[in-house]
Amino acid sequence: MVRDSACDLIVFGASGFTGRLVAEYLATRYGKKIQWGMAGRDLEKLAAVRAEIGAPDDTLLIKADSDDEASLQALARSTRAVISTVGPFQLFGSKLVAACARAGTGYLDLSGETVWMRSMIDAHENEARSTGARIIFSCGFDSVPFELGVFFLQAAAKKAWGEPAEHVKGRVRVMKGTFSGGTAASSRATIAAAMSDPTVLNRLKDPFLLTPGFVGPKQPHGMKIEFDEDLGAWVAPFIMSPINTRNIHRSNALMEHPYGAGFVYDEMIVAGPGKHGEAAAARIVEENRSFGGEGSPKPGEGPSKVERESGSYDILFIGRNKDRGKISVAVRGDRDPGYGSTSKMITECAICLLQDASNVPPGIWTPGAAMGEKLISRLVRNAGLTFKVEG
């Protein structure tokens, strides 16, 4: 289609906390290497952000509102791709996805709202394929390190064994930092939706929610604390597991099941050994129940630069296949997961989609299924992530 400008990438919600970090990363790393801009409801706020982050004075500013379809359609026509940081997406994201699908424009976001994501797949997959749009959800901490961690492990398993691991465990060993206010707000919105509609709760429980037309084997629930023999430590349910698990199964399905149609994945957070570890695991369960409630981060709020830069995470993936033994890989990030690392990851996903993955067919994708090794290389080179075989 004929576009209204030659812009490559627009950050929608750039005056918000996470959107500003994305724009700042773009300005710092890419400057004028690509044609990019910022969009939001208030042009004065966008201009202030442009000045404060040191972006070029001619960086494009676009007025757009998540509830104004005309402005979103104009936004989608003005660029090759949009990064959206305006959540909860089930409240504020549907019209922008529709506009990008209609315009054939790339779209990337930070959504972990799986029921909403499925509704967008059902509503816009066919249109995206017909217009050339490439739509990618979950381009932040949920679920890039997890999805690519499994991708990396399976590549190592095929190299070592000649076949993929049938069962992979994801174990969060270290997570220093906070979840974003947007993640907490999304959790509140999802809980509210489930309380008002029982079918939402049933869909939330389905590990194959994001694989329309495919249902795999029974998956571990990961809802209780347990002792992990591989680690010699107690593990607890990980709050992001329901999101990451569904994206990993979708990635496998989109790639035509290179992990196998019987692939099993489970994900937990490591609490520690002994009685202290067991007690810590029980506390994590209680903290999970209150996530998104009183005391959770609010949208627009976030940690200081020092706090972001002192954060980190370390995720171990253990793969097994019959009598082959096990293979382990680690994925690590050098910033706090919810803000510092997430803002870099989604930006690199967008640049990778635009510059390295032009052959990706149109449709609705996961980051790993769309970009795989190319995205891993870019994240290692630019975004402070490491991927390493441990044994």
C-alpha cells in the first residue's frame, strides 16, 4: 500500500515510563540510523521527552489516541512498524492491532494478556496475512528470554542428540528487579475479566490457548511448591509461567513442531534448598496471590536508572529426552527484567523484524518463531543477554 511517510518505526506511548525507555534506547543506539518517531495523546509531552532523551530535533511526533480509530489508522499508515507500550492491551490495544492489520503495518508489543492475544489472533490473522502485516506480541521479559531459551536449548539438543528434548523445565534462578507497572495493571484487568466472564477463566487455564487447532499432551500445572531433584532446591510457581508456557507452545506450533507434537514444558522459580528454601517457596505462593494488588507498581511508575542498571536475571533450562540424559542452558540478562531489559528487548525485536527478517511471512507471530537465531544474535550483541550451554 502507499504510505503517508517513509518512517520505519514509531513508538506509541513514548511519554509513558516504559515507552520513554524504548525511545531513549532508540535515540542512544540508533540515532538517525533509522527513521523513527514517537506517538501519543499529548504532543507537548512527546516534545519534552524528545528533548530530554537527546533525540534528534526532527524526530517525528504524531498525535494518536488508543480510543481514536482515525488517529490510529493514520499512525499505522505513517510507518513500517509500531512498538506499542500502551497497556493493559485488552483495554487499550485492540484498535491499534486492527489498524496495523488493515494497513499491512508491523506491530510489536509487551502483552502477556493471553486471552486478549487469542482474540486478536482470531480476529486479525487472516487479514494480516492478506495485507502483509507482521504482528508480534510478548516482546519483553514475557516472553523473549523464555521462548528463546527453549529455542536455544532445542538447537543444542539437536546438535548433541540429533533430536529435540521432549520435556524442558524452565527455572528462574535469579530475578533482581521488579515487574513493570503495566504487567501489574494487566494482571488486574485479567482478573476483572475472569470474574465477570467464567469462560475467560477456563481459557486462562488452557496451555494451548494460543495454538488454534492444536492440542498437545497434558502439561504440568506448576501450581504448588515442590522439591526439584535436578537443582537440589525447592521451587515455587512463577508468576509469568502461564504467559511464557503458552507463547512457547505457540512458537513450537508456528514452526511446525520442531520440538515434537508431544512436547512438554514447565516453569518455576527457585526458592532455595532445605527448610529455608521450602519456607521461601511458600512465601512466593502468597506473594503471587497478591500480585497486581495493593503495593504493586503502577503504570507510569518505575525504578530509578541505578536500580534498573543494577538488576539482572538468570534462567536455567533443562531438557530431557528418553535415555539421552539431560542438557542445560542458561539465559541471563544484565538489567532489571521489567524495565531496563524489556525496553532493549522490544526495540531489538523491532529492528530485527525490519532489518534482518524481511523474509518472515505476514501473520501473527511469536518473536522466536519469527526471528529465532537472528534475534538471539542481536540480543547478545546489543541488549545485554547471554545464551550459554551449561551441561
